[in-house]
Amino acid sequence: MDKLVSIIVPVYNAGAYIEDTIEMVCRQTYGHWELLLVDDCSADDGRKKIEAFCRRDERIHLIAKEKNEGAAKARNTGISSAKGRFIAFLDADDVWLPAKLEKELRFMEEKEAAFVFTGYEFGDEQAKGTGKIVTVPEALTYKEALSRTVIFTSTVLFDTEKIDRLLIEMPDVKSEDMATWWKILRNGHTAYGLNEVLVIYRRPGKSLSSNKLAAIKRIWNLYRREEKLSLPYSIYNFVLWAFGAVLRRI
């Protein structure tokens, strides 16, 4: 059985982090992977740094896009180029602990799952853990996931022998990752959670995700425009989501 993991990283002006990101992947205790770094027309020196790693390790690949189209399309470009049976997403500024892939693959096999995710810890701008940990449920169905946005992009892993790659491709909408998880779950899959911190979520002080008003608008638009939920059901899920979001951040 081919257990190659394709790790897809959208890269846009990530020169400050990208060397640490690549070295972090190289330190994984599970070594059968390919690293697909999709450069979305960065204006910094990140591409040169990636090219240097590509010359040293044949598992590392640069995919240079011709125009900037955003993280969703960059990830989709990576999916179309991926050779591995398993697909993992990693954002360039987040941190994987060394055993992330090894433990998650073992967990996926134990659960015979197509879609798994893990717990994570919020980090500061230097990706140092703050002690604020997000625990995850044992499993999430579509209805449960609508009000529990605990699946973090850099924690997910998919088995493409059990889930169609088209389902993993991300729509070009705001909060495209959440929209993707819902799409997958809506199609009958269950997401299984490994309740162990294996990822550090770096949160720069001025990050988009820290803009609470923008987050509120994004989640509401997903309910109404993407999922086409009724107004009462949207309100119901929104209230539960907001409560959970506050708890994760205090």
C-alpha cells in the first residue's frame, strides 16, 4: 500500500517563515512524504529560499503560479499535482510537532477513516505556545460541524482512496477551509478527531482571523449562501458557533 503523504503549502510572501516550515517538515518522524510549496506570486525572497531546498531534497517541490489567486486556488493547484495517496494541508506560518504525520496516519488506520484532524495550541507571533489548547471531539458529522468549527486547516489529513479528490478541492470563497470541511461531511463522510496537540497555530497580532467582525460575516455568509440553510437554522448554528468561538479564545 502506497503511504506517500502529499503536504500542500500555499506560499505568499512567507519568506520570513518558509525556511523554518520546510525544516520542520524534514524533521517529521514519518519520512515518506512530498512537500508541494505553491508560490502564489510572492514579492519577497521566499521563492529563492524554496529553490535552495529543492536542490538539496528531491521530496521538496516548488510550484510557481503565474498569477496571484489566493490560498484556496493555490491549495487546489497542489492537489492536482499531488502524487500521494494521503493529502495534508499546512499553512506556511504554522508549526507541526515532529510526530504529527506518524501519529495521525496511525490514528487514521485505526479508525479506517477518510478524514482526520487533531487538536492544536494557539501560538504567538513566534509560534511559541500560549497554553491555550483546542481539544477536539472523537468524531464530527455534518450537522455537528455546522456549529463546531474546531477543524483547523493545518491539522487535517485525507485518504484519497476513500474520498474523492474533487471533494477536497476548495471553493473560492472566504473561509474556504470551513466550506470544504462542510462539503466533505455533507457528502456522507465523518471527520475523526485525534485529541492531541500536534500543531501550533501561529496568530500574528494583525491577522485576518483576529478580525472578529470579518469572521462573523464569513460564517454567516457560509450558512446562508454556501450551505443555503434556512434563516432559523442559520441563527441556531450561528449562536452555537459564536459561543464555541468565544470559549476557544478566552
